Amino acid sequence: MDISALEKRITVLEDIEAIKQLKAIYCDICDDRHNPDRIASVFAEEGIWEGGDFGKAQGHEAIKVLFSDFREQISFSQHNIMNPIINVDGDNATGSWYIVGPWDFVKNDEKVWMTLRYRDDYVKVDGQWKYQHLRAVLRFTAGR
């Protein structure tokens, strides 16, 4: 194997690990009461957050507003992420993840367990991976 091929393989592995860290930071932001001040840092400028009945927002300001709404609606969440499948193609990548966790909703003091599937598109901006399009697809709820 030549050095060039090895460098490419190492770059892909480093990119996959960086995307895993991006997802971990995203989860930390969500579990920090959906912190609207931090959320823009993980999205590209015109990035999209899309979650069916939970809402959709495009661009930093709109995503901050959406997360401010989440902060008022959700008093607690715990994002437990697993089973990543990440495909890197240069400065673009896709990812699929599963999540299971509890959410406490302010309205009626509802405590709900949910499972969702994330389907993400990523883009490398100035050497850092960002969300281009995050899709959260609800799969199961219990406790409502």
C-alpha cells in the first residue's frame, strides 16, 4: 500500500471520529436543556434541523428559536445514541444513528420514553464537521 492510500484511509477514520464527536456535542447541547446559545455551533450556516411534529428550522437563527421553544417545553432529556453508520465522501458525509431516552415535558408533567432514528447529512466547513441537515424520525413512544 502506498503512503497516499494510507493517508486517505487515515483521513476517513479521523473524519468518522470527528463526526462521532459532533453527535456527542449535539447530544450534550440537547441534554443541556436544548441550549439555544450553543446549538448554532454544530450547524452549517444554512443547516436544517427537521423533526416531523417536533418542527423544522433552517439557518442558525431559526434553529436557535426552535431550541428556545424546546427549552420551554422540555425540562429534561437524556440522549443515548447508538449504532452509527457513517459514510464519508470528501467534505461531505452521511450518518444514521438510533436514540433511546427519557424526556420530561412541562405540559401535564409528562414523562415519555422515545426512540428515534437520526438521518444526518454533514459538511466540512473550515476543517470542522457541521450538520447540513439533521432529521429526527420518531419510531416509538411510551408513557404518554
